[in-house]
Amino acid sequence: MRLKSQTLVAAIAVLGIAQPSSAIELDFGGFISVGGGILSNDEIDSSVQYDEDFSFDEDSILGLQTTAPINDKLSFTAQLVARGNDSFNIEAEWAFLQFDVNDEVVTRAGRLRAPFFAYSESIEVGYSYHWIRPPAEVYRLPFSSIDGLDLNYTTWMGDDWEVSSQVYFGTYDDDVEIYGQEGELDLNTGAGLVFTANYDWLTLRASVHHAEISITNATLEALDSSLRSVPALAGGPFDSIADDLLIDDTQVLFYEAAMMADYEGFLFIVEWTMLEFDDSAIPDDQGYMVSIAKNFGEFTPHLTFAVQDTDPDSFGSDTIPCVSTDLCNLQTSVAAFESEVETHSWIAGVRWDFMPSVALKFEAQYTDNRDSKSLNTDETVYTLDNLDDGMLYSFVLDAVF
């Protein structure tokens, strides 16, 4: 759902000035982040697309949101987002109708934010958290919205605990980056359940999500073709390995749990996630982070430790005989999907709220890829390279309006 910038300007103009006197009154708001960063080493397997040349694209974003009450029960909400790392093309992240059944039950239908994480609802609103961006070791899924519907129920347990639950169903179909190349992700029958409990300064959250996914990707397609084309005299074809590497109607489970404590100026956050794939080229993995921040008036320094660890399946790379250059390359290609990757990151930063609704942030992030191997492609030749470690330095100016 992408539009050119001129389309957004025209849409805002229509909403703003082309309304008859009896039209619904619109409530507009938005957010903006303008930032930049630089990597100390281009070889770092960084989650953000910075390099050794300073860039302003990755952390720059603009979002506009409007809510239109249709009647006492029904309303419409839309959010349009333009990202610097996507050439500021416009995308609709939210576009849903909301029906308030009563004070406790709300249902929505349309394009919704997928509730994968504690900060999912505000994941692109940098002003809402102390980091420049949430740690990618935990916040690592390649999309953040779904097309579907949800049901939300909120109540109180006694006078102290506000408890809410959310169930949703939806789909997603768009291009995402996988193995360093753009590919199409088709998510069918996505569903999830989220529980949240709030007690004054303490928030507890747990969720589970299920989906059936298919992925088309140039890397996987080239490898599939190579495996199936090996002649019998060379031990092939390796159809069974190719079948195992296919990501077609693959079952996926995603688990998440978080605790957030905001007490007397201290903020303490722990969040854990785990991905489980049913026989997939994408490895199972888990990630967690521990973050602490302390508010000193306008300044909030913080420190975060985050880990991501993969647990890949075995696809039988050792059954491919390394008796020629082509077969050795093929064996290495399959072995890349069997390689374990463990990433550790330390993030130290400070947030400065120097005026209302505006914050300036600085961060230094050290990333260490331990015993890691990556898959790089050159046409149909694949090699394994050890990943490196290094620093990411970045800043951002966040504002809401």
C-alpha cells in the first residue's frame, strides 16, 4: 500500500479543506524522527543499514495520523508513514474501523499494528521510548502490520490491577529483506493472543502468535535450482535437501514475554522472544534484552544488553561430496543454513528532553557476532565468512505533534 509523496499531500489537502460544514471533525497528530549514524566497520552484521559513511536515512521517519469519530460507537483511524530507508515512500501502517462495543470491549478491522512486542503500538514513534530504536535482537521481525481484525477486552482485578487481553486474525503479503536480498513474504492465517496486566508502576505482558508462511527469494531459488540440477554421477540430484530448504506453507510460532517497571525515576525493562519454524531454512532463534534507565530531570541515561541466538536445523550438507569446485560451493551454501549465530549487543545512550514534545538522543552500540557465519551470494556461488564486531554511533531528534 505505497503512495508517492504528492499523493499524501493531496490527501491531506482533501481532508483538511474539502469538508462540507456537516463533515466529521478530524483529529490530526503525528511524529517525526531525524537522525543519522555511522558504523566503525562495514563487516558488522548490523540490523540497521549504516556503513562507514555517515548517513541520515536509516533512522529518519515521518508519520501522520488521523482519527475520525463516525458516531458514538464507530470511528476510523489512519496512519501514514514515510521512512528514510525506503526513499520516503508513503505506506499506510494503520487504516482501520473501530467499534466500541462497551466500556470494556473494543473490536477493530482493517490494517492493524501486529502486537508482537511490548512497544509494537509505538514502535516507530521514537519519542515514546528511551532508545533511538528498540534492540533488533528482540525486535527483529521483518514487518509490523497485518490486514485483519482484533478483539480487545479490558477490565480491573480489584482496585489495583488493570488486565487486558487481545485476540487477532490477519494476513500479510509484501516484499521483505531476507538473506540480504528482497523477497516476497506471504503470511496466511496469522493469529495471536496477548495478555497484559498493569499495576501502577509495573506492567507484565505475554503473547503467543501462529502463522503459515511462504517465502520466495532469489538466494533460495538459485540454491534450489543448483541442488536439483546435480547429475546422478556426481551424487545428485539432491531433491530432498532442496525440499527441506523450501519455505512453503511453513508453520511458525512466535512467543513473547516482557516486564516493565517504572518506579521513582528508574525504568527497568526485560523482554524475551522466541521463533520456532517447522522444518525451515530459517533457523529457530530466541532473543532477549535487559535495559535500565534513570531520569535526572531533562536527561535520561540508559544501558541495554541484548542477545540473539539461532538454533538451525540440519539439512544434510555433509551428504554433498566435496569433489569439485561446484560441489564444494554447493556444500558450503547448504552449510550456511546450518550455521549457528550468536549476537551480543551493548547499547549506552542518553535522552535529552530539552523542550516539550521533543527529545534529542545519542547512542553508542557495540555488537559482537560470536562464532557466526553468513551467507553471501555472487550469482550462484555461495561462501561462508566470519562476521565481525564493531561500533555503531548514532543520534536522532524525536518529536510528536
